[in-house]
Amino acid sequence: MSDLLEQVRERQWFYTFELPDGSVTPTYHDGELDAIHHTRWRMLEHTLEGVYPEGFSRLSAIDLAAHQGWFASRLARAGLREVTCVDQRESHVSDSRLIAEVLGYREMGFIHSDIFDLDTDALGTYDLVLMLGLLYHLENPVGALRLARALCSDLCVIETQVVPGMSGMVDFGSYRFVRPLKGSFGLIDELDETHGPEAGATGICLVPSVEALTWLLEKVGFRSVQVLQPPADAYEQLLYGKRVMVAARV
Ligand SMILES: C[S@@+](CC[C@H](N)C(=O)[O-])C[C@H]1O[C@@H](n2cnc3c(N)ncnc32)[C@H](O)[C@@H]1O
């Protein structure tokens, strides 16, 4: 174990993990982002408790863009029977493996892959699909939502930055063919930051409005879509609706 803890101490961490010797992983942001992670975990845990009052031991989950496996490790700690972590960055997958070994979570499995390269037929479905902090880094958010639906047999929780929405009527080719706007996307340039550990692969980011996100989730096949209420002491972005967490059921 001391060997493993030594390896943990040599690496850089995005999350504060509590280690078996009572210490915690130091983060490269000096704990500044702990609040956003903790707010999201509390919202996720609260949702799971509401949907699965009988407990979590029969549930399988896949965490799309799991980073270093912080949410996945909490799901394993909460008693899920299987939690699969997917991330495009090899170093994140390696960090997740290490942390799972240190914490003794054999329920955690790992796939090093771009989410768009996943073989959904081979993977099958999971009771819970997580997509936290990913959608707004992607140039194909609709494809990502379709993927989430393909992998989901019950509950999908999506958390994302959102942009202010536009509404109104659009002359769609002519004034005789008018359509209501269902939502909007903001285009963000992350091209110079794709090397960053939290960035997307292409640097072209389409960020949805909350209306776009909820409308799309229904159109890709989820039957009920609920924007989750943040707690009163939530991280400011969630509190003020700059980010949202949404629960969608199959
Ligand atoms: C902002 S971090 C969010 C991590 C974690 N889900 C969370 O909410 O704390 C974005 C993560 O998405 C991963 N990522 C970005 N684009 C991806 C893609 N196309 N396929 C798989 N992982 C991706 C990055 O490597 C990074 O770990």
C-alpha cells in the first residue's frame, strides 16, 4: 500500500480524494474547484436516493468522460455493483485505475477511448449514464446525447455549462414557412487549450441553452427530463443557472 500511496503523491490531481492513511490528494487548483465537485455529487446522490430508494447494489453505471474517476469512485463507495469509467486521456484512465486500487474499489472498470469511438452494441446498456462536465467541450453535442441514450436503460444525468437562450419565430426559407426556435447553442473557442487536462479533443465547443438541452434529450428518446434544483449553498455557477444538472429517464 505504501508503494501505491507513493505513486499517488507523485501525480497531479484535479480532485481531492480521501486516502486510506487519512491524507488527501493535493490538487493543482489548491482546492479552488472542490466546491463544484461537491455540489454536483450532492445533487447526483440526492437524485439517486429519490429514484432508487431501495438502494444501489443492483445498479450498473457508465461515466462518460470520467477524468480521474472521482464521481465513479463515489458511486462505487455508494454501493453500485459496477461502474465503468471512460475518458479520452490515457493519463486520466491511469490515474483512475491507481485511485481505484488504492481505495479498493473492484467495482470500477476502465475504457480509454473517445466517447464517439465506443462500440455501443458491444457495451450494451447501463442503469445509470453520467455525462458531467463534458457536453460543452464537444463539437457534436447532439451525437453525445444520442450516445448517452443508446447506453442508458434507466437514468441519465447530464451536467453542463449552458448559454443564455434565444426564442422567437424563424422564417425557415420563407415567411410562409415559419418555425419556433427550440433552443440555441453558443460557439466557444477552446482551440488553443486542447492540451489542457479538462478540455475537449477538437477545441470547437457548442454549448447548449437549457431549452436546447431539455428539448434535445426528449427528441433523442428520453421520456422524462427534469432540470435538478441546486441546494441553497450550491457552487455559484449551478446556483445561478450558468450550469445545470438534468436527470432524464428512459
Ligand atoms: C471538464 S472535464 C470533466 C470531468 C468530469 N466528468 C467532471 O465533471 O468532473 C472534461 C473531461 O472530458 C474528457 N473528454 C473530453 N472530450 C472527450 C471525448 N470526446 N471522449 C472522452 N472523453 C473526453 C476530458 O479528458 C476530461 O477528462
